Amino acid sequence: MFTKKTKIILIAFLFLIPVAYFSYRAYTDYQRKIILEKRKAAWSALQNKLTAEINKFKGQSGVVIKDMQTGLVFRHNEGLLFPSASLAKIPIMAACFLAADEGKINLTQSITLKLKDKLSGSGVLKDMPAGKSFTVEELIGLMICDSDNTATNMLTSLVGIDYLNNAFASFGLKDTNLNRRIADYYSRDKMGIENFTTARDMADILEEIYRKKLVNKNISERCLKVLKLAKTNSRIPKYLPPEITVAHKTGLERRICHDAGIVYTCRGDFIICVLTKHATRSSVPAKKFIAKLALYTYSYFEE
């Protein structure tokens, strides 16, 4: 049996538990509010720096940058159509993983390289002998990591352009489509057929991948794993510390220069999608422009 004193202590203890809990909740909510207000102030300063840099850029740009912790977003021409160049390879990759998930293709099946598959531009497969075989998974890796146009062509032939466009629509991409094969410059230059996308579409698909919601967790994780292996560091990662993880894909054609990715930092992650149509003959100024926007955003987290 409890003594009267023990009962009083027990009642007091039981009373203090919810008081302590709600006090702690109130304190942490207050701390979060202070941090959020500081973040908003810092974000406002960041927006001013981004806008100033955009105004100096000699060309058109479409930009979406999002703080994945707070949901704060910077948008500039997010719905403006740009030739997608190799950014189209992000949804193509996702569509291939979807096709595998649906049982339409097998990631381990071998595809034989044919002479007609070879396309100019980036990648190593164009220089390899016809008859060499690669698994679907290897082709996806080459398409993203080396931006291989021939690997992309082989995957497009495997699943079909109609399937890819239907998959893009199912991903919620409103302005991204394939009207021709990647690196089919004859159709582009002689017939005026172009593939398009927007900064908004690229940001949307990357956010779905980041949150493991692009169709399902398995597809999202596969996409993320491949994007983290991208080798081109001349844009988003250019001015960032080498230990920072960037899951991204670049795009480069005549007077077109893009990069879209997810940057992981110890103080928060952000999505950055910068699409450009530049007025200069060289793409170097556009690459530096993209790199500066990434650096400013990274500095926002560090501050």
C-alpha cells in the first residue's frame, strides 16, 4: 500500500510529466519559429543576390531553387520553354526504371550496339565497335554519368518514344516531351523539330525523386543513385566544396547550357534547376552563371 506522502509524490510526478512535455514542445516550437524567421531573412537576401546575377546574364534563363527543409522557393521564368538538350535524360531514365518495374523490360537484359544506333556528341559508345553488348542498367548509367547519346538512342529504341512521352505525363511533367531522338540534329536543324522542358518540370521531377515519391520508393532510389554518379562538374558543383554530394544532370547544345540537381549539405538540402539560352558563342559564361547561383545558395545554408 502507498503511504499518503508517496501518493502525493506520485500525483505530483504524474502532473509534472505533461507540464514538462508541453513546456518542451513550446520551447522547441519557439526555437523553430526563430530559426525559420532567420531563414526567411537570409532567403530574402539570397533572392536579391540571385536576381542581380540573373539580370547581369547575357541571355535567357529559367530558374527554380528550393530549400527542401523549409519549402522556401525562388522562381524565375520557371514555366519558360527551353530546348531540353540532355536534361531529357532524367525523365528518360525514370521511364526506363518504370518500364522495368512494369515488367516491360529487364534491367539485366543485353542490348547489342548497332551501327545505326550511333549518334555524335557526348559519350563513348559511338567509338565502340558494333556488335558489342550492354545491359539496360549499364546503358542507363552511361546515359546519365557520361551523358552518352548513343546509349540514350538505344534505350529510346527499346521502350519507344510514345512510351517515354506517356511516362513523362504520368510523372506530372506538363511541358516536357520528346518530339525527336536525342542528338538528332538533322531533325532539329533541317526540320525545326525540338524537344522542350522547363525549370519547373525539372524541379518537380527532382523533388519527387528526392522525397522517394516518383512512382514508388524503388524507382526514386534507383534514379537518385545514378544521378549521384554524374561526372560533369563544370556547373552546379564547380564552386562547391568537393565533399558536397550533388545528384544532377547537365545539358549542353549550341547556345543552350543547363544543369538541374539536388545538393546535399550538412545544414540542409536544396534543389537547383538553371536552364539557359545564352547569347555568347562560348558556353563558359553560362556555366559560370549556373555555378554562381549554386554557390550563392550553398552560402545561404552555411550562413
